[in-house]
Amino acid sequence: MVRRLVAALATGLALSGGALALDYRSVSVPVALFYDVPSAQGKKLFMVKEGTPLEVLVQVEGWTKVRDAEGTIAWIDRNALAARRTLVVTAPMADVRQSASAESPLVFQAEKWVILELLEAAPMGWAKVKHRDGASGYVRITQVWGL
């Protein structure tokens, strides 16, 4: 039994590139609220805008405990979240390029806190993203949060 569990874990790590997969969601409503407890009667902490990526930590009875790009941990109504994946720029300026290469031509730059739609994970530390204006390209994963 223990050997099967260890083998399954090793297989999962190998398939995920050696790291455990994290669960991320994005805010699906124009403005959502962070609460200190899983209840609308709890203390309202912050407002979060649509598209913001959040790491899912725990889910209980209609509520999800999440972490944002700044490390804030709070509760949010599960109905305010979507499976759509987004990333947020955490570098002062992120370069989005035509291909997954630092030598590739620049498509656009995104300032800190700009939300980008995640299109797909790309090889060797890159992610394919799309700006809300429609431009798409590849960004280094060290310049964004939400993966």
C-alpha cells in the first residue's frame, strides 16, 4: 500500500515537471470581496477586481480560502471564481515576446499589476499570454504570478 502511494506520488511529480500542481482560479465578477471568515457576516477585508488570479487553498460549503499575488490569505464566495486562468504582472515591467525566447521580437510590455489571460504553459520558463486588447505572446514566468 505504501509503495503504491509513493509510486503514484513519484509519477505525479514526474508528470508535473517535479513540482506539485497548484490550483488557481480567477475572479469572475466585476468586484469580489475578501472576508476574514467563510461567511458574508464576516469582516470585509478587501475588494478584488475581475480577472485577478487567486491560488485556491481550501474549499468549504460555498466558500474558498485563497491567496493573492501579494500573499494575502482570505475567504471569497466560491460563486465569484471561475476556472479561467489569468496571471498578474509582478515585475515593474514585463516583456511579452513573439516566441519563448529573450531574443524574440517584443510584442508589448505590461506594467506591474496588469492582468493577462494564460493561454498555455510554454517550454523553459515561459507562458503564452493574451492582453485584454487582444495582443498575445510569451512572458517569462519570473515576471508574473499565478502559475
